Amino acid sequence: MIKKIALCGALLTVFLLHGFSDADAARQSSFYKMAKKTSSTLVSSSWNSLGKDCHQADKLVQIIGDGVDRVTRDLRNRRFRGQMAVDFGNGYIEGLVSTLDDIVNQCSNQCSIIGQASGEWSSEIFCAVSEVIGNPAKFDGLMDRPNIVCGEAYRMSCESTFVGQCNSICPQYNKGKNFDTYYPASTGGCCSYDVRD
């Protein structure tokens, strides 16, 4: 009886461990959670400080861009290494894009601007993480894809800006499977959005 219980316990452990994907494990990382919270807070507090005024979208983009510059500087200074850098980068992008969803819903005429900014920020983080780990960074896909009301304008701006920036900043990392799946909306990349209303 004890052997059966032990065997069942071992099988349950194996089942539970295999039930989680690498992406799920990465999302449980303290670096992923910390980065997601940091970027979400940056976006929401900046938006609140601007009075949630859609005419202030350019200022919002500048404030968040300054925050992304600080994060990429930290990444390039090797504050995070290896998988920690990957988890941090993915969490930061997740927080940015998911929190921007609320703003885009209120400011649909600003979709291209926000898409362009998202592509730029994501490319900066991609390049910084890639430099730290020595090969193209992998993005596991957005956990909660934002439902961006003007998705195509957002997607096109985000994707084209991402590719253009990577070609400029880190051309040595803009090839291969990780790069090809990192940004496209069609692969669940950093420029994704949920097409449902």
C-alpha cells in the first residue's frame, strides 16, 4: 500500500512538472514578475499623471521610452544574465503591451503612434537581451494578449518599427527562428493583439 501511494505521488509529480511549459515556468520567475510589475506601473502611473488625455500620447511615449532606455542600459550593463535577462525582458514587454491596451481603447486615433513606440521599445529590449545572452532572444508570447481596438494599424506600426530598429541596432541577431517568431502578431509575438471585441 505504501509503495502504491509513493508510486502515485511520484507519477503525480511527474505529471505536474510536465504539465507546465517552459513559458509557464518563465512566467513564474521572480525576474519576469518584477519586470512585468515595473513596466505596468510605469505605463499606468505615467498615463494617470498626464490626466489620461489622449492628446498627451506623445508625452506618454516619451516617458515610457525613457524608462525603456534605463532598462536596456541595465540589461547591457549585465545587471541580469542568461535566463534571468530573458525572463526580465519578456516580463517587461508583457507589462508594457498589456497595460497599453487600456490606453489604446480610449485613444484609438493614436494606435499607429503607440504601435510604433511598442515596436521600438520591444526591439531595444530584444537587442539588449540578445547581446547579453549572445544569440537572438526568445519571446514566449504574451500571456494576456491585449485586445487593441485598431489592431491592424497597431500591428503594422509595431512590426515594421521592430524590424527596422533591430536592423539598425543589432543586425547580427535579426535572423533565425527566435527572431522570426519574436515580433509578429501571427506567432503570438510582442506585436500581438487579440482581435476579439
